[in-house]
Amino acid sequence: VLLVGALGCSVKPYQREHLADSIMMAEAEAEMREQKWLEAREGSTGGAGGAGGGCACR
Amino acid sequence: MHIRKELVVAALASTWMLWPAVADAQFGVERNLGYTFHLFSDVDGVDVYSHHASAGVDMSRNVSLLLRWTHDTVVIPALDAPPGSQDAVDAITTASRPISNAGDPYEDFVKVRDEVQGTLSFKGARASYYVSTESDWFAQMVTVAYNHGFMQDNLTLSGGVSYGWDDITPVVDIRTSNVPDYQTTRHANFVATQVLTPITVLRAGVEYNQIEGLQHDPYRNVYVDGGNVSESHPRDRDRYDVFVRLSQYLYNRSSIKVDYRYYGDDWGISSHTIGGKLHQYVTDNVVVRYRYRYYSQVPAFFWRDEYEFAGGVDGLQTGDYRLGDYGAHLFGGQVMWLPQGLADISVLERANLVFSYEHYFNSNNFSANVFETGLQVSF
């Protein structure tokens, strides 16, 4: 990603209408909830860029 | 401890409600509220009912406060065999349960968890405190994070670190010892998000977790060499993952998001996860989403189908299928209602109502249904 950025991809703010559409937005809250129950069923973690502790699912 | 927690919650809630009255006179205050109900129901009869509520408020132009509260109720079904017998071994579900006396196993076991998180943001910086309470587990975590945009915000870099400390006090269990223990978690992440074109975004990140302390289920027994012994996992675990996601807008008012994650740890587990989501407007106010996710992992070095010799593997033994070799699938759909423009009511302008259903199953004959519905409003 840093390499791509260094190559100079430049999108002006007024060109970002579609990027601001709700179907393009990150679903951070939903992903955090999903990560919680998936962690209780799988041996892996991560992918959402955050951490949590404790889980009643255990 | 409970009084202190309630005071903290009351203080944060009061701030959320009263601050806008002070700040309204100076600038336009924005508040948002959200509620989500989540039901997880698996093939073993374990049900998890979760209520998630959130409230956010801009306290000034650069400062915002977000509160989250979660209330989980976990219902673990009664055993249909005497505790400790081969038929009662908890081999599939990870929801092991204590048994305080001989009569307990034949009744459903109900466990409740409450979680509160407060996050204060200032420009690109963020600090949060998280607390979670259960009958046998008290967890706390502090997090600081920072993100910054470069090149007209075409590139956003973010990083964060967390430290969590958990107190574990297993409740009385006739099969295993209930010695108090602890767990600490150190977490760091770094994420880069790059706008590639007016309709394409690429996101990639790396995460690291270092966990120390109790990491096995204190209520789970494992059959080793014909006997019944407590589960035992290593007390240290280093975990890392890298992930990448591409989001692409399509001109028929749809979007597609594909992602991949690689995970590894020093217990020998490594996994690959791939997923995709397709969003589509079916009317100006209704969006449907389809998704699929595939997961595959290799086992921990001490995981065995059956332990034939006393002492397991270097003194370690597990009955946790999550440490084994398996694959899993997750698929489902979601309908989102966006009432923008339907009426001249400002609270609806950025509101949404969501219903979703997903089905999860893996190669261990475990499956689960996941329902979720939620409402978000901003005003």
C-alpha cells in the first residue's frame, strides 16, 4: 500500500463521491462484533485492526 | 468494584447527555445512537444473546466521546450424561461450563457478561478504556491509537497499541481445580489505507498480540491415557496476522469487497482466511449484502485427536477443537434500510436499520446460525 501511495495515486476530494457511499464504507463496529464470536470458535484472531479482552462465549 | 463501575458508567452517560446543552450554544453538536441485537445459536444448543448499545457526541470541533455497552447472556444446555463420563466430554463446543454439584449438569447453565468501553478522540488521536465483567472473568484494557492522512488524504496511516489485564477466578467446579489466575495481552497494529482511484480503496495491515497467563478452559477435561485430566495449554503465546482488503465501487450502484488474512502463532497454528462481500442497492433506500468467508487452519503442535500417553505432549493436552486441523465456511445475507429523503425529518437523514442472517459451519460438524438486527441514528 505504501508503495502504491509512493507512486503518486492522487484522487481529489471532489472525486470521492462513490467512496463516501455507505456501500463502500468500512463496517468497523460490525466487524468487531463478528471478530468476538469468531475468536470464540476459531484458533486465529485479527483482521480488524484492534484487540479486546474477556469473552463469555468460552 | 461493582459500585465503581456503575459510577463510571453514570458519569460517562451524564456527560453524553448534558454536554451538548453546554456546547450547543457554541457550535452544531452531533450525537449518534445505536442499538444492535445479536443472536448466536449453535448446533450444540449453546445460545448467546447480545445487546449492543452505543452513544457518541462531539464535545467540541476536535473532541468526541463514544460510549459502548454490551450485555451478553450465554445459555449452555444441560448435559445428557453424568459429568466426567466419556459421553459428557465437551469435545466440540468451546462453551465449557462449571459444575458445582452433582445436580447441576442436568440444568441449563446461564452466564452473563457486561462490557463497557469509553473512547475519547482528539483530532487523529484516540484513547479508550474497556472493562468486561463475568462471574469468573474480569477484563480491562487501555488503548491508544493515532491516524494521519497524507497526500490529500489519499493515504491514511494508523497505528495503535493496547494493554489488557484480566483477573480470572474460576467458580466452583467438582471436576477441576478452581485456582485464581490472570491473563495479560499486549497488542499492536499498523494499518495503511490507500485510495487508488475514485472508486477503489486498498487497505492492508499487520497486527501482533503477546498473551501471557491462563489460556486454557479451567472447566474442561481431556481424556489422556484412559484417564480424565485437566486441560493444559502453554502460558505464553505470540500471535501475528497480516491482512489486505480491496473495496471496489461498481457503476450499477453496487460494490464488492474482497479480503485475505494470514495468521500465525508460536503454538504452530497458521491459517488462511478469504472473504468477499457484495453490496447492491435494490431501491434508493434498500441495500442488500451477500457475503462468503472461507477459513482453514493447521493444528497446534500439542493438539491430538486422542492422547495415548500420560503427560500429553510435553505436559500439554487440549480438548479444544479450535486448536485442531479444520476448515470453516460462513455465508449469509443482510438487508439495510436507509430512510434518507423519505421524509423531512433530520434524524432519518443518516439513519439505518439492518437485518442479517448468516450460517457458519466447519469440518468438525459444528454449525451455527447468526441473526442480527440494529438501528443507528444521528442527530
